[in-house]
Amino acid sequence: MDDETKRPPQEYDERATVECYSGYKAGERPLAFAYRGCRLEISEILDRWYEGTSDSARPKTDYFKVRTKDGKVYLLRYLSLFDAWTARRLK
């Protein structure tokens, strides 16, 4: 683990590259993600929820609160409008 992931929790989201399990739908749940130059494996999904609808005025955003194998907690957010993921370390 490098020094970047040892920094304290942050107040903003950063772009992330997320590896997902695809079962009955594509990108069903995250398995691992790249954050500040490190690949972090997810050991547990603590919570998940979404906001918005399929209406383009309020596009859907998926949220995953996850614990990584090193014990840290992150919020992953998938923005469907931009087909992009962000990450924020919580604990």
C-alpha cells in the first residue's frame, strides 16, 4: 500500500476505475477499484442505494458503501449519465 491510501478521509469524490461483477445485469456490483494509484479489493458491501430515475432530467446514480480488504471504508458512486465512477474514502 502506498502513502496515497494512508491519507485521512476526504471531503470530495475522485474519479475511479471500478471492476464489477456482471451477473443478471452489467456492472451489478463492484469487486475492486483503482484509487490513487492502488488497486483495492472489496471485502464487503456495507450498503447500497440509488437516486434518480430513468428520466433524463434526473438520471440514475448508484451508490455502494464498501469495506476494502485493508479495512478502510469507501463510498463508490456510479453516474449513469456519464458512465463514470467516483470514490471517496470515509474511514
